[in-house]
Amino acid sequence: MSISEQTLAESRELAGRYPKARSGIVPMLHLMQAEVGMVNSDVIEACAEILDISTAEVVAVATFYTMYRMRTEGGEHHIGVCVNTGCGLLGGDALYEALAVKLGVGHNETTPDGKFTLERIECQAACTHAPVLTVDWEFFDHSTIAEAMDVIDRLTAGEEVLPTRGPAVRGWRAAERTVAGLDDGLADEGGGVDELMLAGLKVAKAAESGVDGTVKK
Amino acid sequence: MSGTKLTPVITEYWDDAKPWSIDSYRSHGGYSTLKQSLETDPDDVIATIKDSGLRGRGGAGFPTGMKWSFVPQNDGKPHYLVVNADESEPGACKDIPIMLANPHALIEGVIMTCHAIRAHHAFIYIRGEVPHPIRRVHQAVAEARAAGFIGKNILGTGIDLDVVVHGGAGAYICGEETALLDSLEGLRGQPRLKPPFPAVAGLYASPTVVNNVETITSVPYIIRNGVEWYRGFGTEKSPGFKVWAVSGHVRRPGIYEAPLGITMRELLDYAGGIREGHELKFWLPGGSSVPMLTADHLDTPLTYEDMVEAGSMLGTGTPMVFDETTSVVKAITRWLEFYKHESCGKCTPCREGTYWITGTLEKFQGGFGQEKEVDELVELCNQIMGRSFCALGDAAATPYPGALKYFRSEFTDALTQPPDDLFSPSATMVIPSPAGVAG
Ligand SMILES: Cc1cc2nc3c(=O)[nH]c(=O)nc-3n(C[C@H](O)[C@H](O)[C@H](O)COP(=O)(O)O)c2cc1C
Ligand code: SF4
Ligand code: FES
């Protein structure tokens, strides 16, 4: 399968955002991966041609970053579980194990029906919300095992699934286009400022209004 | 004075309906002094930031105004500002919330900073795994462009500025500023030799300022309110306020904005204290790359200088708190696995060293270690420290000696008893354990 004209045109537009086109390679790889499902030889050749560099140079870049799938296509939904210390020990390890059993796959593997790819991920910059689960890279904060199982069931049934911070999940490939830098029109969706992000503000406001916001033990 | 030490400035209006919108930001004074700032002599803007004492929030605490002043002037080369929004340090979780809730303060900071360093091109390098903050920052740039704050001849001042939002692709090392620049040039993200420093030869070999998201977000508040106001917060050497993100075994983890110099005891109190029925075991002031501290350090002011004095570092200022249910051995082994995974492989001490440390720690846990290795591992860390090409190697050499200092017996215990037997994994969890899940 070669890359579509639309994706090639969008890739050229991405490269054109930079003073030097080569700076666009990381977004371009995301975009082409969104179409193909992985970084395969078509993607590598298309990138090399647009940027006028060798395919070896493209491979050198693509293999450096963990978000590119070099060997197998990603599933419809990407399921990430943070297993770094701040999440892993607080419940992430158990979440990962439960998901691995439920989906019947291990790290970086995709279910036979192509529906889910499971990945042990590193700190998502959301440790305040531990343990963190991600679906198509949207935050499912402070996820319990029961909630994670429910998310999988609802995705399997094709129902709408809302993250705790972010818009309804639309699939891994759609997320890859967003990360590449294409406007999906969803910036205002999904709130994103939750109670934990307002924790200090609430205490400060309570103190200001005369109510003692500090905790009595 | 109100009864609280919390000082919401960056976070002041996060409870608005849409704090990330340009309307919300403007209704709280945002962009109100932008034109005035752009008409100020760039050197005066640099002087203001220097006088304010603002220090970099990316981890090292380097004085921001001083960094800006290193950019050579009238050199005929383009200058660049690169905002480091790669936030991937384990424990760091403040820049992502800032971009979700208040991207316009970041954008106004970018515009003011570019004027100061005479840059007409800025890049915001956001880690790839966070589509929602990426959307918010893209939208903020588009709104600012539509309002005439970005583009050609901004507000009639004759100043041109283009801002590019760039998503990464998963690599912790790309947070290291020179690796970030290589990545932004479309190469593998590996660190460069310093000197030359980015301020002299950075992006495309041109003078470049690299600053953290929170650093740049602080700039418009300082410019709007003045040096004296800013220095009214914090201490002499660590002035100002910051966005503290408290995580771990506390009752109310979250974002608490307060001046530097607040203590961990105070922050803990705001966060509701350690979770019910438990007590503090260890905490880290800012990320896994700084040495751990204990209850003995709860009253030490959280400043750059006091944290060094206490044997740690302020780092990203995002305290992680762990209670007595936590196995120190497991906690730091997990961090070492992270460094091993993220080592870029460019230099031998880090590439090989991270394998050795991780392997040895796993050997301890598997019951195959010997007591003398507990000390030999410190020696190995000392060999890596200061001998690596970039600070990731130093960071990887930090957790073990730091943990051994306070919890030596846990490492010797691990030689004969697996940490999971000594510390029940379900007790450390903050969600119901698998046994508690029906079906
Ligand atoms: C391995 C490594 C990862 C880093 N990651 C980040 C990061 O994600 N964000 C950041 O601002 N600084 C990070 N830094 C620090 C940067 O190199 C740099 O010092 C910082 O961006 C400068 O900004 P500041 O002066 O505003 O703090 C990292 C450093 C190292 C060694
Ligand atoms: S210290 Fe580690 S991350 Fe840094 S250059 Fe060496 S191998 Fe790469
Ligand atoms: S440790 Fe999981 S989000 Fe930081």
C-alpha cells in the first residue's frame, strides 16, 4: 500500500512549517503512521523522498523513538498503563496484569482481532492522578481495575468512551494525526481541568473567604 | 494577610469555565501589557527578568535572565526560542497541567521572551504522548495569531514572530536541551557536546534559548506586576512562586501553587497529609533524578539552595511522597529500569552502567546477591557520576546511593527475602487490589 496523495500533501505542509524541512520528520512519521498503522518501507521511502534524504537516515530517526511501530501494525485502540514507580507501585502493575489477562496479550502486542494494542508506558506527567491508564493517549486518571475492565468492554461494544481529561476516544490512528499537528477541532472538548488540578486553588480561596482551608486532623 | 501560604497566580483562574481560552486569559489581565512590553527595549526586558531572580523550572534552576543575556546581539544570525515541553521526568507533572489549563500565559511568555532575545521564531516542543495538551497549545497559538499577537507586525510594533508547535515521539532524553535541539532538527535525539552552549550555537547552529514551560509561563506575570511584586514571594536566592505538584500517598494529591521556601510539611498539610493510617517513609522534592529525603527534612525550605544543603535538589519541584508500605528497593529498581530504557546509548558509562545497576538490583531481589555487592554498587554509581556525556547518566547514578543512605537494611534484607514478601504490593496500592474485584 503506498501513501495517499492527501497524506503526502499534508506531510509536505508539515515540513513547510519549519525553517528547514527536515525538522518535520517526526510529525511526518506520526502522520504517515496514522494512515498505514506502522512505519513500513512505504512510509520510509515517502519521507525520504519529500525530505530529499536517504532511507537509511529516515530509519535511523524512526527507530530512535518509542511511538513509532516498526515491526507490526498497531491495533484500533492503544491501551497504555504507566508502570513507572509513581503509578506502578500505587496500582499500575495490577492494572497492567489485569488488562494483559483480559486482552490475552503482553507488552506491545495486539489482540488477534486487531482491536487493542497493550503497552507498558513510562511516566505520563500525571503522577498526581496515579495510577494512570491511557486509551489512544488520552488520560484515564486514577483508574481502578474495575474501571479499566469497563473501558475495554465499552470499546469492544463500540460505545462512546470518555477519558477523565480529554475528548471521547476516536482510535489510535486519529490520535497520531493530532500528535502530528493536524487540527482535529477538539481543543475545547473534554474539560481537562479537574479537582486535583484545582486542589490548591480551592484551599486558597477558602482561606481568603475566611473559611480555614487547612486540614484538621 | 490571609491564613494560607498558597499563592495562586498561574493557577488563579483555573476554575473558570474555559481557562484555556483567550477570552478567559484576557479577562484576568492577559495580554494587557503585551504592546507596552514589545515597545520596551529588549535589553530592559532582559534586565527585568534578571532582577526578578526567576530561575529555570526545568530542573537545574539556572537564572533565566542570565541565560537570555548570553545570546550574542547584532550577530546577523537568526535567534530562536525553544520551549521545553517534553515533561517526562518520573514524578514531574506540572507542565502538562499548565498547558491544559493556561496555555495563553505560556504563549504570552513566548512572545515577550522572543522580543527580549530578538528571536522571530519560537518552537514549543511537546512530548508526543499527550494529544490533549498539544491541541490546547495549537489552539492558543491560533487564537493569539487571530488577535494579532503572533504574525507580521505584531500590534503595529513592527515585530514579526512565528510560533511552531511540535509534537515529539517518545524519548525522555529529548528533554535534555541539546538532544531536544537535535530532535527538532530531524535527527536522532542525542545530546551534543557543550560548549558551545545553545545560547551561542543551538537550533540550526544559531543562538537559541531553551526554557521550560513553567519558566516561560512565569514571564508575563513578572512583566505585568514588576520585580518588586515578584520578589515579594520566595527567598532572596529563590524568589517567586511555583506550581508544586504533590503526588503519591497523600490524601489530596494535586496542584498547589505557593512561593519557594514553603516547606514539605506545609505542602503535605495542604495535601491533606499522608493517607489515613499511614506514615511518611520517604519523599523526593522534584523527580526521580534527585536524591530521596525523609521525615527529618520536612521543615527544610523548598528552595534551590536549601535542598542542596539537605543533600538533595529541588529539581522540577513536584514532590513525590511514599508511605511505610513502599519497598524502597522496588521503587528505585523501577526508576533504574526507566533510565536503562531511556539511555540514548551515546556514551559507555551510562549505556553500560544503567544495565549493571539494574541487573544488580534485580539480582538482589532474586536472592542471588552478596552483601559486598551492596557497597560495590555504590562504587559503580560513583564511576558513572560525572563521567557521562549528559546529565541522564548522573541522574541514573543518583537513586541508589541516595536510598542506601537511609534504607541500607532494606537492600541487605532483599538478599534473602523478596521485597514483595516484606512489603505486600497490595498495601502500597491506592486502588482496590485485584482480590477485591468481582469477576
Ligand atoms: C535527561 C534529561 C531530561 C530533561 N527533561 C526536561 C524536560 O522534560 N523539561 C525541561 O524543561 N527540562 C528538562 N531537562 C533540563 C533541560 O536540559 C534544560 O536544562 C531546561 O529545559 C532549561 O530550562 P530552564 O532553564 O527554564 O529550566 C532535562 C535534562 C535532562 C538531562
Ligand atoms: S549519559 Fe546516557 S543519555 Fe546521556 S549521552 Fe550518555 S548514554 Fe546518552
Ligand atoms: S508515574 Fe505514572 S504518570 Fe508519573
